[in-house]
Amino acid sequence: MGQLLYILFSTVCLQAVAMARPRVDLPPVFGNVSHTRQKTAGDRAEGLMGKIRGRTDRAAFPGANNTIHQPPALSPTWLRNKVVVIVIVEEPPFIIKRGEDGKEEFEGFCIDLITELAKEVDFEFHLYTVDDGKYGSQDADGNWNGLVKDLMEDKADLALAPLTISSDRERAIDFTKPFMEYGTGLLIKKPPSEGRYLFAFLMPFQIVVWICILVALVCVGFMLYVTSRIRYMLRVGEPFDNDRAFTLRNSIWFAYWSLVKRGGEPAPRSLPIRILAGFWWLFALIVVSTYTANLTAFLTVKRLSSPIASLEDLAKQTEIAYGLEKDVFLYNFFREQDGTGSVFERMWHSMSADPNNFASSLNEGIEKVRDGNYVFMDDEPILEYLVANDENCELMLVGKPFLYRGYGIATQRGGHLLDKLSVQILKMQESGRIGMLRDRWWPKEGCVSDHSPAAKDAVALGIDNVLGVFYVLLGGAGLSFITAAAEIIYHRCCRPKLPKEKQEEEPANRMPPTVSEETEEIRVTHEMLKFLRCIENGSLKIVARNNQDGFALQQPNCVLSDTKL
């Protein structure tokens, strides 16, 4: 009898609250993940009475005008057409908040993930942001905060965020299969790039390589000279082999000219000289190609020398401070390493020695990094997104990730959605769909902001990159001028004058004249020009005869002057 009166009293109270409570319409969330959150006194009152019925006011069936109804507590079809309440934490690129507080809209990797899961499992969902902005950690008294607290207090069905699966959280809530594996990254401010070296064009090769190339050039020139000189003295080969032209000066000049890909002079004609020159050309081709490729990398890539290259480097040094965010999984992990004797214990002692090493939020940690001389540790996917979207391109990740863990969707203990969501997550991983979502929200390039110059144009070569080459060219021009002046002074002042008899005999001792020196100027008359034209057009031919006349003209129809030939 008492139970019957209790049920009747509860029913009357619920009806009274429902009549006094204004209607709250839940916007469609399947395909449009917007959220309008309005609390009234009726919400709180019905929340208290809802514990009698087994659920709070956040569960609703889509009915006429989307009015909130209380579902049957033990209905076997409670999942179908049910609006699942999901608590979230804003964390780009997993969850990005758009719009104002009155009409919040969310997007991101996790939003795309839960949208596809809702299609497969067949449910609609309703999002709201956790009040304290925490993921969920346990204090000294054993009380939880953040997402874990809302799940334990039955305020939400699911918790959607980059929430790390840990043993402590598993004792309070349940997790689906991990939808993403990740490691912990090290974020630092980019060190200043190395200063431009005046003779940067010499950097592609070490000094030993340059010395070897110079020695090879001299040796090849000397070998060309010796080979051609021996052939000439022993009169080996043909007269046109051009061995006499390969003096020591010309041989070294030929080797240098070939090395800079400008051909070669004098031209090698004998077989031994051609073999040696052919192998030297092959050597020059490889050296020049390697130099050109490496020079491009040296002049266009700004090289950064980071003092931290790994977790071990960070733990050994004491000049650069490092830390992490408080009240997160990583913070609890380092704190629990006290007494283990590992590298994490040494790092924890170093961090805890100065409270300023810890950040109260992710944004505070990023600001510490921007100030310089600080390394911030956090989940690598989050840091990758920050680096890729840094407008100033002053952040970078160093070293390899460590402490690999997984992100999962959290549910209440024994939640009915747990198995269904886990199966669908595994299917999405097998089909590659989760990888496609990751590629969408994590760009491959760094500094992809529209305001970043690196996203639009490549680094142009300035005058400071090639200034050393101009100095070398200027030095060569000056040396050439000095040599020419010295030669003129020597011939005018220092060279002894020959007697008159020697000057007359000197032309007889000269080398045989060249073709240009033997050529005499021939004046072509008008009749000779007509004669040549007749030969060209075929009207005049010269034929040989067997008689004593020797040659005769055939078809003398060409008019050279007033008479025919």
C-alpha cells in the first residue's frame, strides 16, 4: 500500500513539473552538430525526480515538436531513436568550437568520427561542453573532475575528446577501443638559423674534397703535357695529331676549361690524349653535377641547429627548462615515477624543483615556449596541429615521440553503447576511414597559415648567398689586369732589344705560317664573277680530253663580255 501511494505521489509531482516547465526543443544534431543549452528551474526539479524513473531530463525521444519525454527505464528498444548526450572538451583539431554561446557549433576530427558512428549504430546525439574544461583527474580524496565526473554523475552518456585510456580512469568509467594511437612530443621554439657564410658556394664540399679536385686538375694537365711531348719527340702518330700544341700551360688550361663545362682547347686528336681527356670529362661531369645538387640544398634550406634532439638530451641538460600541463594524464604519469630510478624520475625531480615549469593550460604552455628557453611536453597530435597552424612559424617538434598511449571514447560503467562503438571503430580502422579523417585535420606541411610566407613562395636566393662568387670574379679580373700590365712593362722596358741583323733573320726562324697568314687579298673583277656564276648554274662545264690539249670548256653558252666562250 505504501509503495502504491509513493508511485502515485511521484506521478503527480512529475505532471506538475511538466506543466510548469517551458518546452525545450533540441535541435537536430544528426548531420548538424549544433547545440543550444537552456536550463530552467524545471530542468533541475525534473532532474531530481528523474532519478526515480532511472534517467535525467537529458534523454529524449524525437516526437512531435521534439518535446522531451521520459523513456521507459527498462525498454528493450531504448537505444533506437534515442538522443545520446555527449560531453566534450574543446581541443583543436579534435573538437573546434564555432559560433557564440547562445548557438554553439562544433567541428573537428572527433565530430566527424562520432557522426559516422551515429550513422552506423543508428542514434542521434546532443553535445554540451564540460563546465570545468578538464578531461578528468582524481584528487587526493579520490574525487574526479572534468569528463569523468560528468559520466559518473550520470550527466552524459558518452565523453568525446582526446581522452587518454589509463588504468585509473578504467576503474571509474569504460572506454571503447582506441580510435588513435599517439606518443608524447617535445615542442620548442625554433632556434635562429645559421648565419649566411660569405663563401657559401664552397660549403657543398669539404676542404679536403676541394684540395683533391685541385690536385687532380694539375695532375691531369701534367699527364696531358708529358704524353703529348713524348709522342712528339719520338715522332709517334700522324702529323695532324696536334701533340705539339699541348704545352704545359695549354694542358692545364684544357683541364680547367673542361672542368667548368666549357669544352676544351686545344682539341685532342691522338688516341692516348683522347682516352685521358674522355675519363677527365666523365670525372668533371660527376663532380659538377654533385656540386650543383648539393649547392641548391645549402643555399635554399635554412639549417636549424637545435640543442635538444631526443628525450635523453632533454633529461641530461640543465640549461633549458621543460614542463607540462597540470592535472592531465602525462602529469600524473611523471608524478607516479618517483622512486623508480628511471629517466622519467629524474625529469620529474627537475620539473618539480620549480613550480613555474608547469602550465595550468595548454595555451599557457605554448606561451612559455614562445618566450624561449623552454620545452613543453604534450600529446603529439595536438602539438603537430599547433606547429602546422602557427602563423609565425616559430614552433617545431624535436626528437622522437615517447610514451605511446591511445585515445578512446568514454562511456558510463557498463554502458550499452560500448560494444557497438568499439566494433564500428575497428571497422573504420580496417577500412582506412580513420586515417582519411586524420589526413583531413592534420595537414602534411608545416606553417600552412595563409599569412605565412612559407606557404606561398619558396626561399629566394639573395645577394648575400652569392656575394663570395662575385668577389672571386673581381679578384680574377684584377689578377688578369695586373698580369697584362706586367707583360706590357716587361716587353717595353725589361726585354733586351735584338740587333738589326737578328731582327731581319727572325722571320726565317718563325713557325710555318698559318692559312690566314698565307692568304692574299684577291680582287674579283666583273668578268670573273660572271664566270663563277656560269659554273654555279651549270651553263659552263670543264671537261677532260684525251688529246694533248688537256682541258676544254663544254657548252660555251655563257656570255662573259661581248663575246661568247
